[in-house]
Amino acid sequence: MILQLVAGQEAVVKTARSIFPVVETAHDEVTADLLTQRMQLHEKQLDASKLA
């Protein structure tokens, strides 16, 4: 179960990173901010799971 949660966190970060160039090209600062927040949250969760 933990491995599935980690895989889900990684998938969210990977997806957000792949969308980021499109958002930057469109100069969509609101979406860029949202993606940044999501990436930070999920990366923090990944870091916490590595410590556990």
C-alpha cells in the first residue's frame, strides 16, 4: 500500500513537471503557481516517506 502511495505521489509530480512548459509558454501565472504548489506538496510527501 505504501508503495502505491509513493508511486501516486511520483506520478503527480511527473505530470505537473511535464505540463509546466506549456503553462509557461501560455504565460498562465495562476496555473503555474498551482502546479508549483502541487509539486512542492507531493515532493514533501515523497521526502517524508523516505524518512519513515
